Amino acid sequence: MLRLSGMIAVLSSALLLGACGEPDKQINLKQFVERTHSLNWFMLDSTNASIEQVLPYDELYLAQRNTLLNSLDKAQLTLNDQNTLTYLTIQQRYPERYLGWPMQSNIVEKALEHFTPQQVDAWLKRTQTRLVSARESNILLSRIERAQLLTYLSTTKHQSNEKEALTVFLQQYKTRSGIGLSQLPNGSEWYQSKLNYYTGDVNSPYELASVLSTVIEDAPKDITANKQLLASTVLPTALALLDVGCEHAKGLNWRDHFIDIRTTIGQCKGQTDRNVLHVVALIAEVDLGVHAFSWSQQQAMHRLQTRLNLNEAQAYALLKSIVFYPATILAFLDQLKHL
């Protein structure tokens, strides 16, 4: 089986954006961290430093992010940081950028702290335009994603014609039939790249499903889950399941709020008991089902409710985390293999 480092080299050379030449000036890791925080301010819990005056996924943002990723001097990076940098570069090739609004963050509410209402309105209008253009490429929101955006819009204090127009547009928007990545163009490859990154190896969804099946077969029928933690979509469930005293390792991946999930789990593995790992295995099974095997929302909800003894609201909150943070729960794979 190919190891992750070898596969990453292949993927990196194949998927780097063609428009990217050698950067004019390379930057060190400290500079990269400062600038990527500034550019991806919307994924930080709090922002004390100056921010880039761009909103997510507009053309300026995409150009600056691409330049930043290709400007980092890789010579002094650890292997882990090299893998993360390559993963972030690969992710630029996939459909997410066409959808305009990162689901993990209430962009409007956060943007009002740093941008004028007029700038926010321009971004809302651009978001609607991008969704229309994305449809032409068969890139559509899922019903869960649409519902989340409508929730953001309904709870923000910002009021404008552009906000109302986007609200009406989303209310009438026809979503794709499924909720996982596999229903999107190149979605299976997108999900596989995430599996490679979070597991630290290259395994197909079928190989991973086989590992999980063995763990789940040995799990008790009535598994007790910490329902308060599972009901949170603020952070990936992989982090929410860890002990409250487990310190988060800082990372380069803005998609995970600049937390290195694999390193965090590795540092806290002694605190993870068997019951939690059985919960992890069941969530990971649903993650694979949704994103690789095209499980329906009803199928995923039924599995979560019956095996984790969750009510409908709790199962739906957990399912949202699975949809918004694909494959992150598989960062527990090494522990699951040794359970």
C-alpha cells in the first residue's frame, strides 16, 4: 500500500493550480501563520490582529490564498506541516470554492465586526451569483447546507435588500438529491483526499469500512454518548469527543479552525476510553456512508438515532457536523485499529 508521503507527492504535482508559477518571494512559517490567520479571519474564534479586507471565496480571496500557499518556504517545515500544506493546496481544486459561503462559519455576523454594511451586501450579492454559476457546473448545495445558510441569515442582526434577496433565493433553491461529497463533481476524489489527510495513510472507503465493521461488531448494543458534546457543530465532532482537559494542538488547516486534529488526538489518546471509541466508530461509519456510499439523510439519521440512542434534534446536529467536517472523525483510525 502506498504510504501517505508518496501519494501526497503524486497528488501535489498533479493538482497544483496551473496558473501558479514560482512565487516572487518566499516566506517563513511564522509569516505564513500570521498571513493565513489574517486571510482566513472568519475561521478564528477571536481576531485581535489585523485582517485582510477580503471576504471568503471572492476572486481576490482565492488569488491571495493561492499565492500564500505557494509562497511558504518548505525547507524548514516538519513532515506534518508539509502534508498539511499539500492538503490545503489540493483542496483548491475541488468544488467548495464555487459555493461562496463556508458552512462552518456565520460569515455575515463575523464580517459586520470588520466590514461596512455595504461591503457585506456586496458579498451577499456575489454569493448568490456564485451559487447560480455553480449550478451550471452541477455544483449544488445539499438540503442541510441550505438550511444552515438560512439559519445564519435569519439570526443575523444585519438587514438589507441583498440579505432578503439571498434569503428568498435560498428558500426557492433546489438542492442536490444527496448530502455527501460523492454527489458533487469529483466529489469522491475530494473525499478521498480528506481521508488520506486525516488518517495519515491511503485507504479506500471500503477498506476503512471493513475496519469499522470489526470495531462496531464488538461494541455493546446500547452505547452511551455524551449528548451535549455531540450536539455542538462549532468544532468537528472529533474534537468535541475528547476530554475537556485535552489541549488543542495548533495547526495550519484553517478549515479546522487552525487546530491540528490528528496531533491533538495523538496527544490525548491515553484519555480516550473504549466507550468513546465505539461512539467514534459509529460516527465514522456514518461519515463514510454519507460521503462515500451516498447514504440518504434518512438512512444516516436512523443509524445515529438507533445506535447512539439520540433523539431527532441530537442526531441532526451530529449529522450537520459530519456534513460540514468530512472525514475528520477518521483521525481516530489508529486508535480504532488497536481497540
